[in-house]
Amino acid sequence: MATLFTRIANGEIPSYKVAESDDYYAFLDISPLALGHTLVIPKKVEDDYLFHLDEATYAGLWAFARKVAQALKAAVPCQRVGVAVLGMEVPHTHIHLVPLQTEGDLDFRKTRPAISPEQMAQTAAAILSEYEKLQ
């Protein structure tokens, strides 16, 4: 059975898409640490552990995430884009990209901000627009 993230990448479950290639997909986290919190996944590999990925998928995922992070920083005001790989919530390798003002903003235990669907859609569109400029 396909993972939740595979179903999102396949369009079976709606998402706020911010970038896509043949092999990778990026979308806004629905329970974000900050506005613009993005998840980056491989589309064709459902392994739940980053270090199980083959070399090509691993390198491609990070190269894709780098472009998404550049687009994210251009679209969402922040000091940096933080990176985390936990992989324990959904059994599908994923990279968290989180806009940061301080290091404390990357604390997954903190209370999540309430962000409206309209804000999510606007943010996703802004990141996607910046990503497309990088292509």
C-alpha cells in the first residue's frame, strides 16, 4: 500500500505543492513550525530511512531540496532555512525545510502556529513561483 506521502505526490490527497520534478515532490507541512515549513520527498522510493536510499536518489533529493530551500528563502522572510530529517511520523523519507528567525524555531515540541488555508495557498504559490525562476 502506498504511503501517505506517495498518495500526496500522486495527487490522490490534496497538498500545497511548492515544487515538483520527475523524481521529487515538495509541499507545505499541514502542521507547520512556521509559515512556509516544507516537506521534500522522493516520489519513487518509499523507504522510511534517509540512509537507506541509493546514492543517486540520495544525491538527487538533496539537490532538489537545495533549490526548494532557495525558493523558500526568497518567498518567505527569514534569516535562514533550517533542515531536519526525522522520518518518524510518516514511513517515507522526507526532509523538513523550515524558515527560521532563531535556532529555537526548529523545535518540534513547540506550539504550532494557526495558519489559514488562504495563507497556506498564497505561500505555496509564492514558493512555487520562486522555484520556477530557478529552472
